Amino acid sequence: MRRAAWLCVLALGACTEAEPPEPGKDVPELTYADPNPWTRGGSTVPPPGASGRLLVTNSLDDSVSLLDMDGLGTPGWGELARVPVGLNPVELEGPHHTAVSPAGDYYYVGISNYVPGGGSGPHGAHGTGTADGYCLKLSAKDNRLVASTRVDRNPGDVIVSADGRTLYQTHFDLLRIADVARKGGPEEDMVSRLVILDAETMTVKERVKVCPAPHAVRLSANERTAYVACWSDEVAVVDLAAAGMPVTRVKVAAGSGTAVNPRHQPYALTVSPTTGDVWVSSLASKQVQVLEPGTRTMNPERTVYLRGSPMFGAFTQDGRTLYMPYQQEDAVAVIDAATSTVQRTVQLSQAGCLNVHQFMLTPDERHGLAVCEGDHIGPGTLHVVDLAEGTVLSTVKMGIFPDSVSLLRGQP
């Protein structure tokens, strides 16, 4: 009896009969990535207006929420649209963080490809994906996928240079730490890379080994230095302008731990726009620690102690005030940068915030925007905060597990 294999094409809903290869004949090499991945025909959402548009990544439903800045905080203000993002329409790929071009024509999304449904803590299973991730380039005009680049496993943070020409992508590869530790390997084998991309062509320019499980990355004002938060209780300082881009790793505190047993777990960074000081958010110790760029050392006398895990904060333009969101209590600490003291606290939990992830200021600094992950099962939220009053003006439901908010500046 003749043997046959049935090949079903899901996208077309059709099946065709194919003969198995004859003995001795070569089997075609398995293709791991389609050179023409799933793309959409764009969206019917109008381009951003002059006031700009907010982008919120929803990492557990593969979407980006769009909210126009016009009418922010007023009754009825909310989500304009929610557009799908990714390379595969039938698998969860975990979009994680966005970067926006200064010209407002493109935005970039990291595809983490982590496996949902496991893990715990503020990021669930993030950092445990086994497949390489991607960095996507999308058009701000119609949210169409323009290009994609394959990067390393577990993309973490992504930022863009001031001129819009260069992208910096970290890789929060906790799985690498676990794999090397299980084999008894050295910490140096746990190090992941910072990938530097040409934003126009989306080609890789450099891959720099920085530290174990690097997450947040920020640039100095002159963009000659990159600072990276490392799970190994360190900040990696990368000399971008020097030959070979040498890396210096600075422990965040005396008696710090290791990649396998971190005592602080640095995760996020906020850089002062005036002094260049790097404020490090450490999850486990619930501390915000300060690296002073002049000496490239930590100043323990400036450490801020919070009641929960600090995340991604925001400075005022004058550098005097740092708004630092923190979990467990789900609040925002308003910190005087000169004295490292908490001046007041803005509560978010009563407005429905669970697991606050990032706080961003609007350009006029009248409002703050807090994105909250939620319980990773139902919708997360975005909250508009009146900074003068310290109250939540409006709450908008997002997708599942929102983890970043950024501003796409409008076109004149």
C-alpha cells in the first residue's frame, strides 16, 4: 500500500498530498525562520497628531496600545486602538519595551520569545526564553512592520540614540545563568551581550559582552558611555567611543552577591539630565543606589530605601526631582535628588494599579503616566497622575501584562 504524508497549510485551510522522500535521498534542511514572516496590511488608525501618541507594549497578548495625547486625563480619554505586533500570528512572542525615533516616524519593539505561564516575581517567566529574540521596526504612520533583526535570547531593554541612528538592545538572559550554574561553569560564561544596531538598515553593528542578565540600558548625555543594569549586583559601564568598547563592571554595594545569588538584583536605571548620576533600581534589596559618573563608583550615602521593589523612574528636566515607582505597595516615591530623601508618596493601588512597572512624565511635566502590569492574567492599566495634586485623574485598561509606555512625538 502506498504511504503518503498529508501537509496541511493552516493559513489557507487546505491540505495537499505529498510523497515521502525516497531512501538515500537528501532531506531538505529545516528552515527555522521564514524570510517573509507574517505581516499585516497596516492599520486604519490615523497617524499621530501634533501632540503625539503614547505606545504601551502588552507583552502577553502581543499588542501595542495606542493613546493620543490630546485630551489626556479628561473624561472619556482612553485607548485609540490596540494593534498586533510580532512575527507569528499563532504564538505568543512577548513584545517587551519600545524605543521611538526622535523624528516620530518609526518605533522599535523587542520580541522576547519567552515562554509564558511560569515563574514568579515582577516579571514572571521573562528571561527564560530558549529561542533568539528579535528587534522590530514599525512605521508610526500605519503601524506596519518595516524590518526585523534577529538578536540574542531574551531581549530586555531597547533604546535609541538622540540622532535616531543607533539602537541599543540588552538581553535579560536568566536562563544562561541557570544553565551555566547547573554545569558548574564560571560566572564569565553567564555574560550576555549588548547588541548595537543601525536603526535605518536594522543591521547589527556590534555585539558587546557586558554582564550576566543585563536589563536596563541608558546613555550618558554625550552618548560616549552606556550604563547597563546587571542581575549580578552590578552596573556595566561601556566605553562606546573607545576601541573595542571596553566594559567596567561596578558592584552596587559592599557585600554584593553574584549572578547566581544576587542580593540586590539591579533591574532598571534612571539617569539625571543635569548631573549624569545613574540611579539604579534594585528589586531584591528595595533600594535605589547611585553611581556617580565622574568616579564610576557608587555613593552609599545617597542610597534611597523604599518599601517595595523600585522600577523605571523619571527625572524632571531640571534634575531636582526623581519620580520612582515601586511595587508591593504600588506607589510612586517623589525623591529630592540633592538629598536622596522621599518628599512624598503618590499611591496608585487604590486606583487599580497592580505591579507598577514604569513612570513617565509628559513633556510639560504636569502629568505622570504609570503603566501597571496587573496580575498577568487579566488586563493591566495605565494611570494619569496630576503631579501637583498627587492624585490619579484617570485609569485606562490595557492589554495583558503591559510593561512599558513611551511617547511618539507628533508631526508638525
